[in-house]
Amino acid sequence: MSETIHVVGAGLAGLACALRLADAGRRVALYEAARMAGGRCRSYFDSSLGLTIDNGNHLLLSGNAAARDYAKRVGASDALVSPNECAFDFLDARTGERWTLRPNASRIPWWIFVADRRVPGTGPLDYLDAAKLLFAKDGATIGETMRCNGVLWEKLWRPVLLSALNTEPEEASAKLAGAVLRESLAAGGDACRPMVAKGGLGDAFIEPALRTLRAKGVEPRFGARLREIAFDDSRVAALRFGDSEETLQEGDAVILATPPWIAQELLPGLVAPDDFRAIVNAHFKIAPPPGQPLLLGMIGTLTEWLFAFDDRLSVTISGADRLIDDAREELAVKLWAEVSAATGLPLEPLPPWQIVKEKRATFAATPAQEKRRPGAKTSWDNLWLAGDWTNTGLPATIEGSIRSGYKAAKLAGA
Ligand SMILES: Cc1cc2nc3c(=O)[nH]c(=O)nc-3n(C[C@H](O)[C@H](O)[C@H](O)COP(=O)(O)OP(=O)(O)OC[C@H]3O[C@@H](n4cnc5c(N)ncnc54)[C@H](O)[C@@H]3O)c2cc1C
């Protein structure tokens, strides 16, 4: 077919969409405002560290089917590292207690009956309460749906839900939490093995996608910021970039895969999420000690998750709006003290560090914001939306953004 599908935004949603369209033999034009692809999921060379780092540590789960399909499509399945068994290491920094959560592989959750597979100080019946999330009503918060106190809450549900939703769990949407649970723990340990792009997000998701697209004749245009969309009755007629204009021909279509605040500027009247939550990451240039797990959940500290890469230890803090104005050096010192205590690495000297604050990391996964998520279809015949903020049924995640890109591609005729 000779019609062109114009994909605007080369984050994961736009890349996924362009890949699906190109695979289906469609002609694709891909535009990206920045000088590089990846959006909120990117790697870059940090000159102060002398290392390539990610804007934020990203955790996927083995049950993320769209993300795995995407990695396979671009030949990067090997770039996602995952243990053979589902196991999550935790440390309660207040008591020094360590444990490993080890859900069994199948859907029948017999692991909750085995003391050394579950959270210490909990019993099998404690786990049943979270099943209420699977049947949550529209508009209900987690706080209204399940018990938000006690050992299991503090040592499992709160940290897991906070990182999955990037929103204080009590105020977050129970339905979104239910969707996460349904596709992870409730689907069995085989669906919730942690998966990490150990060589960086760029190597796993971005560079291979760009190579694959180029091999299919799609050359992304970087530095191409869409400034205006011109409409003609029920169709998009033209796309206006800073220095050029693309006139759409009969049969041409547009996928808008920008963040929601940009989509709202370009499409007046669009209702979209408008409340966001921050994520803060701290990267320390130091080799992890032998035996350090790839991922460590930390309780009772500012640090929530500690990722061990070959050349650095990286801390993730979700729902981190309270830290956005904190002095970076103070944060680095505080977080390193926690990491040093958890790993046994010396407190001094402070290793070379970098703090990355992503203020609008994801939309707030509250019921009110969930209601503002639009579907992929718009009121224009040749315009569809993609992005983690569209109505994917999932919180803002890699899995959600890739699914949204696939869906828009399908609607546009892939
Ligand atoms: C610090 C951090 C940690 C995270 N951790 C996880 C995690 O552990 N697990 C997980 O699954 N998810 C995680 N996420 C979420 C995940 O990164 C996002 O859901 C996903 O990257 C969103 O992709 P997207 O394509 O929908 O949007 P974006 O990545 O925002 O892509 C939009 C693209 O559009 C471009 N653009 C904007 N305006 C224009 C314009 N006018 N014209 C052309 N292009 C434009 C942007 O430059 C950008 O490249 C995290 C996010 C952050 C920030």
C-alpha cells in the first residue's frame, strides 16, 4: 500500500506502533522532537560518571507479553535478563532481617503455605485479602478495597503496589492494581519472574528497534517537533513541524504517540491525565559486592529498590514528589548510607554518583486520572492515539505503552 502512516513520538509506544506497521508492509514516517528516541525509557552517556546509564531503572516481569514480543521482533530478547525461578530478595533495614519471596511457578499458589517462601511473620490467610483487588469496582481506591496495614502490607503489598502504580497505594486505583495482580502473582510465579535490561534500556529497547525500522526503510526524523495539526472536517489534513509541513494524502493516517500534556496542546478538547508522579533514581559508580542480587527490595528506608548492574548500584524511589526539591548532594549522601549498610560496601568515600529526577515520570494512577484516559480512537477518521496514558487497562508501564502502540497500529490498518 502506498499510503503513509505518520507516527509522531518515538517513545516505546511510537516505536512499537511503527514496528508493527512496518512489519505489516505499511509505509511509515516516524517523527521525534528530541535528538534521540526512547522518551521516558532511554539510556544516555553521563559524562560526570563516565558511564552509560538509564534515565530510570525499569523492571519488567516475565508475564509482560507485549514487551517480550517487542524484544523478539527487534532481536533483543537476550538483552532482557531474568532468573529461571521467580524470586524477590528483600531486606528490612530496621531489623536487618532478609528474606526471599518465592512464588511457585504455577497458578495454584501453594507457596503461601510454605513459611520460607512467603514474607516472615505472615500466615497463608493474610494473602487472601489482596484477591479483593481482582474484583475491584470502578472508581474504588486500594484503600477502600483491601486492608492497608499490618506486616504483609508493609513488607509486600505497599512496596510492590507503589512501584507498579508509582502512586501512594492507598489513593491509587484498585482496578489498576487488580490488573497488575491478575497478570503477575495471580498468574503464577512463571509470569512474575523479574526481567531487567542489564545492558541498559537503549540496548534492549531502543537501538535494536531503530535498526529494525531502518532495515525496513523507516528513517526516523529527529528534532522534528510537531507544533500544530491542521484538520479538514473529520480528517487530519496536515502536520506542521517547526520547519516543515507534511500534507496528508487520501488514505494517509496519523498516530499521535506523544505524552498526554503535548497531545492536549495539539488536540484542543482532549481529556487526558493531567496529574503526574515523580520517580527519583540515584546511580553510584561502584561494582556490586559478590552475591548482590540483581534486585533488592528495601523496607524502612528512603531507598525502595536497589538494582545491581555490573558497573553501578542504582536506587529507585517511586511516588517521589516529596524529594523533587531536595538538594541532590544531600540525597546522594543519604541514599549511599542506606546502600552501604545494605551491601557492606564502605560508607566512605562516597562513590561517584548521579541523581536523576523525573518529575512527570507517569500519570498518577488514581481513579480520577484513570477516568481521564482516552481510548486509541479519536473523533477524526485518520487519527489514533498511543501512549502509556491511553486507556490500556494497565498503569503507565513499558507493557502498557507497547500494547497501546500495537493497538493503534492495528486500528490504522497493520
Ligand atoms: C524514571 C522512570 C522509571 C520507570 N520505571 C518503570 C518500570 O520499572 N517498569 C515499567 O514498565 N515502566 C516504567 N516506567 C514507565 C515507562 O518508562 C513509560 O511507561 C514508557 O516509557 C512510556 O512510553 P510512551 O511511548 O508511552 O511515552 P514517552 O516515553 O513519553 O514517549 C513520547 C515521545 O514523544 C516525543 N514527543 C513529545 N512531544 C513531541 C512532539 N510535539 N513532536 C514529536 N515528538 C514528540 C517525546 O520526546 C518522547 O520521545 C518508568 C518511567 C520513568 C520515567
